[in-house]
Amino acid sequence: MNEQLPPGTTTRDSPRFFFGWYIVAASVLTNTLTTAAYFQGFQAFFLPILNTFGWSRTAISGAFSLRQVESGLMSPVVGLLTDRLTPRVLIIAGSVVMGLGLVGLSQTRNLPMFYIFFIVASVGTAGTSHGVTWAVIISRWFVRRRGRAMGIATLGPTFGTLFVVINTILVTQFGWRWVLFGYGIVVGGGGSALGMFARPYPEEYGYLPDGADPRSQGALEGATHAIGQGPRPRTQGLSPGEVLRTPDFWVITLFLTSAFVGTSALQAHQLAYFASKGFSTSSAAITVLVAGLASGIGRIGAGTLVDLVDYRLVLAMVTVLLGVSFLYLAIVPVGGLATALPFALLFGVGWGSSVPVRPIVGGFTFGNKSLGAVVGFMHFGSLAGGVVGPLLMGYIFDTQGTYDSAIWILAVITLSTLPVLLYLKPRSKLPLSRTPRRTADDALPAANENSD
């Protein structure tokens, strides 16, 4: 093998615990840190920063949209590099850059400085988040259990959202500058340490995907490289150019764009939205917390369902849950925490369900050959949604003094993609199923089934 693995993990001679699950755990912990410091957790800094400088909500929302722009622009680059380099390097470098960005944000003195360090932190998250790097690695380590593994691996934001409440308490006690500075140190060091668990291909370390016993591969002998001898395994799939020429890619990307409009808008403004309805900061933070916890149900549930049922039904479920959550806010008078909780539950499950489907659907649709590029292109393609959402809500509040019109617009945009899903093909007719060449990857699921 190229490297020593932790004691007690699986080896070629004595299968015990599949190392792929260590990678899943590292993904969860890394994205818990990222979420607590920069994504959902950053909502706790929104109002304190606004009160410190007196900036408009549109100005601050512009930084959140810029975060989406930066992430979208970087994702194809990170995806291509993930296919060609060791993902560990990207994750560690991303953690260090993100940490530096957070430290810089803690020293903000004016709006340009705030934007500059927001960009720096955003560049770092492109390497650390489960959007590309971790998703690609896990897709390589799991085949038959890919949906479940991906659902678990994307639970980081669920745990990270707990820190919205913790952050509000810390900011009250120590001020937003010191809290952001501390996060910068923790993310830079902790993310780098967790990045050491990232391993590119299971075969390079003596494994088959899903932890199948190499001794049971039988007919696979000679069809792939010798396990543990170093060369990358042969992978099946389409090239980046072939992917971009398929209608399936553009339909899936359109679906993701629509979903991102609503989820990105609420990730930036949910705490501020409920504060505008008269909620205390702690009560508004509880709605964010509930949505984050509910997203865990969506992540694991959607990941498992994609393994079991038609993936188009799962995508439709995501659309309906998000759309109905916005309609609930638009129609039902939300005057207290009890009436806000149904929204938080619906939105949380819908938002969580949308997270694992991108790499899962991308994997079985286009294969692992260029999965990093595929996931990166999908994320880039949905860039518009992530930009429009936060700006839309901030602009409407600044001009109308309320978020009400924005909520109606989010509901319409989200539900409008339901007809688009009709253009998706069943899994048996997707581009990869028409690839005539049979490789070792084609037989891996069968080998994995025999190993259980």
C-alpha cells in the first residue's frame, strides 16, 4: 500500500472496519466547522455587523451573493483539480485559506475590506465543503451504499447549524470580532487535520468500494489493476465535454438553480426575517436551529431513497417540500415560535434533501471518470440561484420594509421547476447506461452484493 491506515481498519487480509466510513466522518466534522463559522452560523453575525457599521441589508446581502459567485466560479476548477490531484491537498489548502479569511473578517473596518475577506474565505470553502471534494471522494469509495454514505457525509451543516444559537451567545459575551477570530484559528487548524483522512481511490489502499472483500472478486481478477499497487483504477463514465453535451446535465442543473434561489436566500436572511416579524434574536435563532436539524432528516432520507426508488421522485419531493415551506410563510400569519416551526421543519427537510442528490445523481448519470468536473460544473451552473436569492431578499426589504413579496417570489420560482423534471429520463435510459464498454466498475456492485 502507498500509506499506512489507522490501526483497526480493513486490510486486504483481515477485513474489519471499512476506511471509507472514516472519510465520511471527516467530511461531517469538516463541514460542521465550515457551517458553524461561515454558512448558517454566520447569520449570528449579520445583525451585529449591520449595527456596528450601519450598512444596508442589501450591502451585506451582496457579500452573501458574492460568496455564491466565488463558490460557483471556483467549483469547476476544484472539480477538475480533484480529478487530477490528491483531494487532500485541496481540502487542507482550503481550510488554511478559509481560516485566514475569517481572521481578516474579524478585523473589518469598512465595506470593501469586508468584501475582500469574504472572498478569501469563500475561496477556501470551495476546497473544504462537501460540495465537490468530499463528495467526489465518497462517490469513489462507495457504489452500492453511495446514497446512504453521501447522506451521512453531508450531515455537517446539520450539526453546524446548532452553532447559530451558540454563536449568538458568544457574540453577546465576547463580541463578533473575537468570535470570528477564534473561528479562523479553529477552522484553519482543525480542517487541515481532518483533511489528512481524504484518500482518493479505495483500490490504492487495498480496498474495493463499499468495503467488499478483495478475495471475493473472482472474475474481477485481471480486469482491474492489482489492489494496493498504486495505479489509479479504471473508471467508467463520460468526459467533461460529453457531459456538457447531454440534455440530462442541463435539466438537472436547472433544477439545482431553482432550489438554490430559495435555500441561499433563507440561509442569509432567515434569522433577520423572523426578527422582522417581531421575534427575539434567540427565538429567531431557534427557527434556524430547527431547520438545520430537520435538514439532517432530508440528507439521510434523500440519500437512502435515491438508492431505492426512481431518482426523479426524490427530486420532485425536494421541489414540493421547499415550495410548500415558502407558501406556508406567505399564507400563514407567523406570530410566534409555534407557528414558525412547521416552516422550519418543511424547509429544513427540503433543503437537506437537495444537498446529497447532486453528487449522487451526477455519479450514476455520468460515471466516476470525470465526477469532480461534473459536480463542479453543476455547482457552477446553479450559480445564478445562489446569487439572486440573498440579493432579492435584501433588496425587497430595503425598498418595501418587509420580506413578504420575496417569500411569494421564492415559492413561485421553486415550484416552477416541477414540469422541468418531466424531461428527465428514467435511470435505465440515462447516458451512462448506453455506454457499451463493460469495465471492472460495471461488475463492482455485484461483487459488493456477494460480500454482504
